[in-house]
Amino acid sequence: MLNQETSPQRVTQRTVLIDHHTLYICGTDSPTPMAEEKATEDAANSQEYTGSRLGVIAMQVPMQTYVNAPVTLEEWGAEPPVDDDGWDFVVEADLPLPGDRVHMWGGGGTEPVEFEARSGVHLARISARGYMISDPRKAVGEFRVQVWPCDHGHLRLIKQWPGW
């Protein structure tokens, strides 16, 4: 039986500029260019539209740009219950945190946004919604990243957006 909690230990909300169809998540503020490139390649070639390589998660999004996309980071002590109702897309990937920060940014050299989190080996469940829009100029994506300690990471698609 899984050791599940009912609420996160810490919740932090920020806005992130997501550009070039990609949201990056990493446990360091200076990932190697090769890590970002390899994670992006993995995302482009996977049915999960997500890649995880050398500590960097790259998640493709359908719109070119989301300006000030709301991102919530939830830090859990154990695996949270799967809550995919109301979300268009949900995926899990390993997320090593060598320090006490999670960094998120969009492609094309956008500035990373920093979130506090405990260091260690984690699994991240990334949920996205707001993909279904009629006017691309009004794209509003919303993202939730849930992290919890886990010594064995993997890439796992939980809910696929039907528009892919």
C-alpha cells in the first residue's frame, strides 16, 4: 500500500513565461546546455510529450507562448493522490534536487523562476490545463507541479491531452 498524504506540506505559486512550446523544470539554476537539449529531444520523440535527462524535465505545451502562466509547486512528504480531474495533461518524471530549489523556465532563454523545496531525489507530477482554447492569442495555460521524495524515478503518462 502506498503511503499517501492528504495535503501538501508547502504550496508556492508563481508565474512563468513559457516560450517555444516548452516548460523546463530543474533542480539547479545552471543545467548544462546538453541536459536541456537532450530533455527537449526526448520530449519531441515521446508519446508523453515530456523528456527527462540529466536532471532536466522538458514538457512540450501546445501553444508557442504562455505569458505569466500560473504555476503552483506543491511539496509533499509522500506520494499525493492522483487528481487528474480538471487537468488536460498529467505526467510524472524524476526530479533530483541537489539544492533546496526548483527552477522553471520557458524555452528560448527565458529567465528561470525559483521555488523552494527540500533537497533530495524526488518524483514530479506535472499537471496542465487551459489547452483547449478557441483564440490562440488568449492562451492561458495553468500548471501544477507536485514533488515528493522517491528513490526510483520514471517517466509515466497519467493523462493524455486529446489534442496531441
